[in-house]
Amino acid sequence: MNDEALTLDPARCVMLIQDLQNDVMIDGGAFAETGSPEHAKEQNVVENVKALADVCRAKGIPIIHVHYIVEPDAPGLKLNAPLFQGVKDTSALVRDSWGAAPAEGLEPQDGDFIVQKMRMSAWQG
């Protein structure tokens, strides 16, 4: 392993905080039964992401929050996979709901950017 410190150029970096929403990773969320809340706690996800975001902000590195948002009753949601059917059946990630909100501690801060994706992937389509 190389012992040199990692140096990042803030002008060429960005931090993405993607899908860290209540329904995805918090107890009481629509997908809690998958074990994701326990895994997130074991890995200290909220604390680690928050600490890294604070460092990035201090260094002028932009933060982009990517949230999966579903409209009420999931119109237009393709139900071609069990995951999508689960999103609809549990009324998960509905716009302006507790489930669609970012996990406590990971709320966007002044100067952060927010992308609301209407499909599972933020990178396709």
C-alpha cells in the first residue's frame, strides 16, 4: 500500500450522496425489513457520510444529493420488476413524505445541489 496522502483538487471533485433516504435505510422505512437499517447502523453510514460531507464543504467540494422520488400512487412507474412493485405496494419514496426525505443528519445544506430522479437509476435515461 502506498503511504502517500491522497490529495484531491476541489475544482475537479464532487461528492454524491445518493438514495440515503428514510424509506431506504431508516427503521420504520418502507424497506426496513430488508435489513438495510441494521446494516447502515453497523457501518455508521449517517455519521461517516455527514463527516465526509462536512470536510468536502469546508474544502469547497460541491455536494450533490440524489433522491429517488415517486409521485403519489406511482403513476408512470414501470412495474416490470419486483422491486418496482414493492415501491408501489409500500407507497415508498413518495414526494414530500417522511420516507422520501433524507435520513436525519444528511439533509442538504446551503450551497448543496439536489437532484430528484424519477427512476431507479440516476445515470440511465
